[in-house]
Amino acid sequence: MRTIGLIGGMSWESTAVYYRQINEEIRGHLGGLSSAKIALQSLDFSEVVALQKSDRWDDAAALLSDAASRLEAAGADCILICTNTMHLVADAVAAAVSIPLIDIRHETGRTLSAAGKKRPLLLATRYTMEHGFYADYLHNNFQIDLAVPNEIDRAKIHSVIFDELCCGLVKDESRHALEKIVARGKEAGADCVILGCTEICLSLTEDNLALPVYDSTTIHSQAAVAYALGNNVKNRKNAI
């Protein structure tokens, strides 16, 4: 089994989901007392958020690249950035190591493409919804055209993520607000919804949503396990 390297702590709430999902997947494949081989670099999220707010993405790239190098030195066989937003600096992080970076955008795009989805609604942080790095990646690699909520809804989603979910708060009223945003997305022509922030799965499930759900955290975790167990990783970022 290969060792999975996680750059986490952004937030630790979602990193805990990664740890649980990866280990559940390994146990499901191997049974018994099997668990994943994981190396973790858990960052101080307050430092990362400060860089995001001040638009210091080069400094953020250096911070995550250092974490990736530490994981490689610790024996990791691949790298996962356990957040969608920080894939804005994924290319710099990938360039800092010689092991594969398993890109959450690529794995989500592969999954959507296999399902024949062409117009997903993206629920994510304001950075992910507005900076273009996610939409451009899916369009250029999979011919998938993202839909994003309107400005008021984007602000609401961003607030729920940072002020609540990243702090471990899951509120019914916020869940209902997100459900209404998804319903509006369906009315506007979206054919599915991407939970494009690794904390949103703490609030939303497919049960009460108007669109089919693709949870980026689960997709990313499953891709990590596939790599750890030696499954085909053709076309993954820096795959070897």
C-alpha cells in the first residue's frame, strides 16, 4: 500500500472527514483491521486565511509547497491538498515535489464527465467560485461549463463556510438556505451540483437537494485510495 500525503488543516473540520473517508474506503477494500498509510501536514488555517484575504497567493503557494516537500521527505507517495480553494496554487505545489499531486478538480471533472454532466452548479468559497481556476480547469480539460450562484448567494455560501462550517457549526437555517440556492440553480439550467468546498458535506447531502450531488471531498478521498492501492491513475496530475 502506498502512503497518502495530506496537506490539511484548511480547515481541520474537513481534514477529519478526509481521514475518516480514506480509512473507511481502505477497510471496505481490504477488510479486517486494515487502515490507510497516511502522512499529514496540518497547517494553521488562520495563517492561510490571512494570505487569502490579502491576496498573497504566491506566499500561500510557498507555504503549501513547503508542506508538500515535508510530506515527500516523510515518505508520502502522493500529495492531496485537502481543500478546493487552495488548488488555486496547485501547479506551484505540484512543481515542488517529485511525487504525484492528485488534483481535486481533475478527479471531480473525471467523475462528472463519466456521468455525462455538462452544467454543474458550484457551491464553494468566493475564491473558488470567482477566481476562475476551477471553472477554467473543468472547461479546458473536460468541456464542462460551471454555473455559479448570483452575487448575493455567493456571499451567503462563503459566510456559511467560513463563519460556521469551518468552526464546527452546522445550522439548520443555513442548510435550508443552501438548499434554496441549489433549487435556484436547477431552475437556471444546472444539471447537478458540486459540493466544491470540502466542508459543505458537513451540511448538505443529496437527500434534500433538487439536483444530483457530487461531493468533491468524497471523490478526492476515493481517488487517493485508488492510488494507494495501485489502481489505474492515468491522466492524474503528475501521475507516475
